[in-house]
Amino acid sequence: MGFQHPGNTLSSNDLRELITAPETQTGVRPRRGVELVTEGIAQQEASAARWTCLAAQQQTQCNQLHATREQLIRP
């Protein structure tokens, strides 16, 4: 790999063409970092929602047990 010199640069359009040409020929587009981050965020949100639901279920069960205990202890 060589060094980039001031006169040896690509314009953004040329770079875009270099990236999209193989994608167009093969019909396959590699996964981008943004897509991976978006997918990771969606997975974390789903996991957080699941844990929130489980916590709510446990809180409901605790509330029911406390109510039952109060009924049993009441004279």
C-alpha cells in the first residue's frame, strides 16, 4: 500500500463509483457500520423491553404475595 500524496487523491464522486461498481455488478451490498449499529440498537431495545416486562411481572407477584400475607395475618 502506497502513501497518498497531495496530487494523488480521489474525488468523493470517484470514490462512490469505486464502491458502487462492484455492488452493482454482483448485486450484493456489504453490510455497513450504520446498519450494524441500527441492528444492535434494535436488539438492545428488545432485550430491555423483555426485562422490563419480566420486572413488572415479578412486581405484580410480590404485590399479590404481600396482599395474601396481610390477609392471613389480619386478626
